Amino acid sequence: MNESPHIRVSAADRERAMTELAHHFSTGRISLAEFDARSIQVLHAENHDQLADLFTDLPAPPGQPPEDRSADWPFHLLVRAAAATAVGLFFWFAFGHTMWLPLVGCALVGVAVWVSSR
């Protein structure tokens, strides 16, 4: 996230931010509630300033990720499952519609796949 702060973010920028958030969550630097809140902010970020603001109280990532990321699909599945759970629960609690509950089920399946692959 070292581009110009006012440049609009791409989907790849958001994915990198979500990966970094997930790393901080997995190391215990942020709680589940903070992870959910910051994940929603990542999805709504429009420029690099807004993404950078989410990491001001967190240390820099430990280095560049390896080039071959094909083995990381379970981790990406977990990040997407956490986002689906947050969205599903938000709509369920906010609007009372149970049609969002399948998102939570999909997220649980994703977490189960991720845990079994470790």
C-alpha cells in the first residue's frame, strides 16, 4: 500500500489488505470484532489513505509473500468465510431476515475445509 494516498484502490489492493488483517487476527493483535469492523471498512475503502488508516496501530507485515501462492487457497477461503459470516450475521440481526443464514453455513464449511487442510 505504498501507492499515492489519493489513488482509488483495486480489488487486488483490498485482497492484500484483507490478507494483512487476517494475519494480524491470527497472531492475536486484533480481536474478532475488530477484524469484522476493519474488514467491512476495507470493502468500503475508496482510496489508499482509507486503507492505510486501518493499519496505523499495527506493525508492518513481516515481508513479501512468496511468489507461489497456490498453497494459500485455504487461507483465502477462511478470509472470505469470515467476511460472509460478518455480512450474513449483520443482515440477520439488522433486518431479521433468515435468508442470510446460508452465508453463515457456507462460512462454517469454509472454515472446516481450512482447518482440515492444515
